[in-house]
Amino acid sequence: MKVAIIKYNAGNIYSVVHALKRLGVEPVLTDDPAELLSADRVLFPGQGEARQAMGYLREHRLDEVIRNLKQPVLGICIGQQLLCRHTEEGDVDCIGIFDADVKRFCPERHEDKVPCMGWNGLRVKSEKLKVKSEKLIVNEVKSEELRGNEVNEGVNPLFQGVNDGDYVYFVHSYYVPLCTDTIATANYILPYSAALHKDNFYTCQFHPEKSGAVGEQILRNFLKLK
Amino acid sequence: MDVKDGQTVKGTNFVNLREAGDPVELGKFYSEQGADELVFLDITASHEGRKTFAEMVSRVAATVNIPFTVGGGIGELKDVDRLLNAGADKVSVNSAALRRPELIDEITNHFGSQVCVVAIDAHEDEQGQWTCYLNGGRIPTERGLFEWAHEAQERGAGEILFTSMNHDGVKTGFANEALRRLSDSLSIPIIASGGAGAKEHFRDTFLEGHSDAALAASVFHFGEIKIPELKKYLKSEGITVR
């Protein structure tokens, strides 16, 4: 299996390389469109600042390449955010796979520290969380009540073997609100999208490459996707 | 893990080092045991002007699947760049930041706040005044703990790793009074360090010290406290843990 990691100006890409190697995969780190388009799997990881990252991707025409990928793609952390429509970070338009706008966390109490950094529990027991709008979530739906809004009891293939409450590692100041493509949620200040899925595009806000055995399971699932 | 010459060591009040194994193997063991983060400090780097071994960092990054922080001897951006490229998730700065506080701004502007842990070694005198120390607790400064921690936050530090020199290695609990004052007055996470000797000490630093995380070394290295048991205990005390 040929696994490619998109090479661009974001940090912490080597963690993903190491994590894949631990699973027995030798990934290629590349910004060559032909290599990316022909890979069996593409990962779009990284930490960084959105405006700079989007600028770099556009300059190297990688945004177009990403839009045209047909194989399973996994966006991680800023990779998830850049696959959305727009982000408040640097007020920049992004790649636009997901019909969602990335927002900055607004702390409400002293305990609400931004960036959100550390381990947090996931909720994955729903293929699609049936939510109409972010406003509905913030104003009317508390995290506990979200359960009642789930209509599909299935777990997305990305989360096979992962249970509600399993912990994964997050580092972020911006978040993707709940939307129709949400496949896992986390709760920090408010419930938000911990993972998204649409067509061949999968994303995690957290870092599976840093999330111990649970993270390894998610990466293994990604490699096994049909 | 305090690392000297590629080996993990743990001092008592910063002297009398005892060996506690290979940092990479130990790191893997702890990640499998359920540690949430690892910290590797090259404890002699600052004193002897050495740089942290990027080679060890690469081996750690290839081996462990949880976040880890590396510190010791970081004086400029290229040190940070090298360590992050070797696979570290965060760097901790201590003496160099006290000597030149702009280092914190530089790191956070280039790599983001989440990368920058400011480690502070401080000692409380008989009047209750906390003073920051340089070079692994060897040289006192003019800086007070609370005002320096505040400045570090203002300059963009993502976390404060506070080691009480009075408590370190003594195993009678963390410096919860000072920790609480830090945690309640700052808006960034505070990691408690120095003094862990029993499971109750961890509970106390979360409940009384308002710490966001607790760090310990020798009680784990010598098997006095096992991480799975510690976590089970903390859960039973109503503290949220992974």
C-alpha cells in the first residue's frame, strides 16, 4: 500500500511518519501532485497557522490537488480545519470540502484554557449526528442531550473498536462546530466536531498519532478503509 | 525523566543522582502503563553548556505514541527547531528564558504557544518568598516565582512547569499553596513538579493545589507508585483522569 503524507509548511508531521512506521507502513512525504494523486492513502496532518498554511498550499497549487483526491484522505488537526470552508484564524478561506466554518474557542470560565491542550473523551456512537445548526447546539442542546438526537446507532468505520469515552489527545485553539458531517464529538467549553467524514475525506481534530492505543486503532482503521 | 549522558537519573534536592535506566525504554514502558505525557530534561545541558541530544529525541519519537516535552540547554530558536524536527511535541525553557525572556516570544511567535512550556525552579525562603533559580537550581536570581510566571504567560508561554526546590526529592507532597496561587491567577495550565511520594499527594495537588497536571519521576522509576493503580485511585477520589 502506498501511503503519502502531504508535505507543506506545517509542523509536527514527523510524528505521523513515526506512527505509521509503528504500524508497519513506510509513508512517502511529498508535495508532488502525481505522487499524491496516485497514492492509496493520503494524510494531511500538521500544526501551524491557517493563513500561512493556506498561502503555502495555494502557492504550490496543493489546494487543487487535495480537492481532486479520490482515495481515502485523513486530515489531522489543522488538516481538518483547512478542509473546511473558512477559518477565523487569519480570516482565511480554506479548501472547502466540508460545509463548515472554523471558529475560535471563547473561554467562559477561568478553567477554560485556550489552547485546548490535553486528553479528552470522544463520543463516536453515531454515524451522523443529526443537528440542524450550530445555534441549535449552543443554545438548546447540552452535551448530554446530544445522545437523543442521534438517529443512527452505527459507528463510522474510522472508529471501529473505539468506544464512547475513549481518550484522545488534542492541541488546538480553533474548532469545527457540529455539522452534518460530524462523526465524533468532544466537549470543551462546548460540544464540537472531533472528527468529520464526507465521501473519501475523513478528519480528526485530535492527534491519533499521539493518542496511544486508541489513536493507533484509528490509524489502523484508516488504512483498512475500502 | 531527568537525563544525563543518555541515562535517566533522579536527584534528591537536585544532587546525589541515582541511575534509573534508558530513557527511551522507560518512556515506552510509561506510555504503555498509561502515562499521559512524558518530559525529558537534559539536566546537565544548561550547566555544562551542552545541548539536549536530538538523537535521543528521535528515538523517543519513533518509539512512544503519546506527547512528550524536551528541555535542557535550549537557548535559541534553532535549538527548538532541531528538537521539534526530531519529533518532540513541546520544548521547555528555563534558565535561558530567565536570562533572556524574549526567547519565549520568539518560540511562541514561530511555533505557537502550545509548543512552549516554561519550566521554573523556585525556592521558598523562611519569609515565604519564592525565588527563581538558574541552571537546575544552582544559581539564585532576582526574580520572584509569581511575577516571572505571570510574565511568561504574557509573553505567550503555553504551560508552566513549576518545580519547588523545597519539595523536590523529599516525597512529602507538592507545593500546593504556591501551585494554587499560580493556577488561580494564571490562565494557562500549571504542571506540579517536585514532592510526589504517595498517591494522596497527587490527589492533593489537584484538589488543593488546583494543578492541571502532576509530574513525578522517582516514585515511578523505582516502582513505588504504579501508574495504573494511581489512576484508579484518582478516579475513586472523583478526579477525572484518562
